[in-house]
Amino acid sequence: MTVLNLKNIEKSYPSPKGGTLQILQDINLKIEKGETIAIIGRSGSGKSTLLSLMAGLEKPSSGTIEINQEQIATFSEQQLANFRKQTLGIVFQQFHLMPYLNALENVALPLELQKNKQAQKIAATWLDKIGLKNRKTHYPSQLSGGEKQRVAIARALINNPTLLLADEPTGNLDEATGEEISQILFELVKEKQMTLILVTHNKELAQVCDKRFLLQQGVLNEITI
Ligand code: ADP
Ligand code: MG
């Protein structure tokens, strides 16, 4: 089953100097359920922009995006919100944790927003699962980079998303910690049979994925390295 289908996607931004800045030119990408895909490309090549489009956070200038065979452009605000809550998980390079919530509260947040009474209990089992049993009441400022990313991963997965978008999840971590985090991420992706779209500069990490794509000059091409 096709989870995500991008057809002829173009994206341009208004240039501060006037005119437009074309970031993505003609992106075509079809991803099947359970596939793991790595996207690599230089800084500024448009990788984060591409993920924002997949997440429905930004709209393409032209082209269509289908999620589970439905066009995202036809979604109502409610449908889009449900898609983000039920289907999608996102992990960022900069963690994006809430500074005024502790580790447990950060992980529980997506469930709290859905008024799930078990939120904290479920979050606690996730913290155990990712090896942060003893960090529940730590605030982000009291956690290491690797620990912050673990919290962010648990938060992204607590809704059991079928599609996980990860934007350079190890980009801010040292090599050893990055490897640990990648391992945790891949174990969970396999365990939950999630579909993964991973933006990374790490060749080894890209190697573990089923397919690899290079984003260059606005175009995405599968590569065989
Ligand atoms: P990457 O993630 O590959 O480093 P980005 O997707 O963040 O690249 O950015 C691609 C290009 O798009 C950059 O040149 C950036 O300056 C530009 N860009 C990104 N977001 C915006 C925006 N909201 N408005 C204008 N230009 C943007
Ligand atoms: Mg980026």
C-alpha cells in the first residue's frame, strides 16, 4: 500500500530581493507502507522544506501530495489535524522540546492534548522503553543532547504514528550518541512497522534504509551507494 505519493512537486518562496526562489523543482516520490527512506543533500538543498510539505505544514507551489491515497490539499483543517495526530510523528534536529515541561510531561503532551487520562502512565512506559526511567522529572535544560532526542523520539511515537519523519535526528549529537539514537530509532521503527523518511548526513545511517535519495538542485534522485 502506498503511504505517501508526491507528484510533480514544486516549491518556491518569495525572494527577499523580489522575484521567487525555487527550492524544489519536480519531485516525484512514492513510498510504500513499512519502507525506510533516507534523503541526503547539502545544507540548503530543500530537505526540511520537503519534509514540511509531507507533514502538511507547508503547501507546494504546484503538484499533489497523497497520504494514504488521499490528496492532502483536499483535507479540511480538522482532517489535517487528525492526520497529524493519528498518522504522523516528527523528530527534529533541534529536539523542539517544551522547556517548561519535564521529560515525562513532554512525552505525555500529545496524549494530554487528546485528553487521554492515561497520558502520564503511557508516557512513563515510553521513558522506560527508551532508557530514561530515571530522568522523568528532569527538564530539557537538565538533559544531555542524546537524552533530549530520546524524549523527542518517545513524544513522536506515543501516538503510534504510521509515518515517521525524522529531520537530521542525529545532526546535533556526537558520533557515539548519534549511533545510539539511530539504533533506538530503527528498532522502534521496525517493531512498530512504521514507514520512515529520514533526512541525514550520516552515510551509515542512510545505508540502513531500504532506499536512498539525493536532493540536488531541486530534484530528487534515487542513488545506489
Ligand atoms: P535543508 O533542510 O536542505 O538545509 P531547507 O529546506 O531548510 O534546506 O531550505 C532550503 C532553501 O529554502 C534555503 O535556501 C532556505 O533559505 C530557503 N527557505 C526555507 N524556508 C524558507 C522560507 N520560509 N522563506 C524563504 N526561503 C526559505
Ligand atoms: Mg534542514
